[in-house]
Amino acid sequence: MNTKRCKTKKIDRPEQRAALASPLRLEILGLFTHGDALAIADMAALMGRKAGSLYHHVGILEKADLLERVGTRPKGKRHEALFGLTAGRFEVDAPADQDEAIDHAVKAMASAFRMTERDLEAALRDRAARQEGRDRNMYAARLHMRASPKLLAAINEHLSAIEDLLQADAAGEAEPSTDAEHLSLTIALLPIKGRSRKEPHQGG
């Protein structure tokens, strides 16, 4: 088992929070789905970009201790660095009394949502996207609810099960199957300010 892939790292330094406030850098981190070691040339190929456009961003992620050098490989007459994640999961720490930390956390999630918007548009235009059945690879919804303590506990149990499932898969030593798909999953469970109180009945 890859113990590093099971590790959770707290994002609590300004440079770490700032590093995550970029859709491109979040996309780079998302390339490391199964503990792969990637050179910048690999990242560029996977993203359809020029390698020269990624050096600065990889450097920021490395300085923020989100990526680290895990080895090298020959490339012509020289060697190129291979990078890997420093943890399997990054958790942003944003205490309610720290405005700067909250601002960075919001920016990081805004970047994630911008990526989700792009992924959604691409999926909607993809005739091969599957929206039904056990093998569906596209689902998007925004749900509002009034959650009792019992319902909230059940929701959180299912969210934890999804995280455990993905962590277990990412920590495995086996290579992904040949029919594995590269998917994105963005989740936000949030209390809605001002809507927790009982609203007056609207007659009509």
C-alpha cells in the first residue's frame, strides 16, 4: 500500500492556500490520480499544453510542499525530474476568525468550481457522455434541503464512504484498468445563511 496516498495534509500556510487559488495548478494536482510519478513533459502532454508554460506553476506547487521530486529519468543526454504528490488528500484549514485564510479557501474552491464549469460544458458537448445506468459518467445537480440531524448524519456517512472508496483506489499498488476513465467530482455541502429558520407559509 502506498502510505503517502493515504496521508491527509493540512493546508494552513499562506503560500499553500495561494498555490491552490489557480485552476491550472489544481488541474496539475489532478493529474496524479494513482500515485504516478510525472515529469513536466508528461503533465504537458496530458493537459495539451507546452511544457514551458508549466515550469512556473510546478515550481509554486513544489515550494508550497504540495508536489515533491521523487526521482529522475534519462532524457537524451540529461535527466529530467519526476514529481509526485506529498499527500493523497489536501484539506484547507480556514478558521472562522481568520479572514485571510477564508479568502484563500474561497478562491481555491472558486478555482475548483471554474474547472467544474469547464468540465460540465465539455461533457455536455460529448456525445459519448453517459447520463444513465450503472456506468454513467456524467451527473450534475444542485440540491436544497432541510436536513434533520438524522438526515445530515446519513449524508455525511455517504460522503465519507465516497472519500474512502476513492482513497482506497488511489492507494492501491495496481495499475488502473485499461478501461478506466479520467473523471472529475466536485462536492460542496454548505449551510445556507438565513435559510435555516422557519420561513413563513406562503398562501395562494
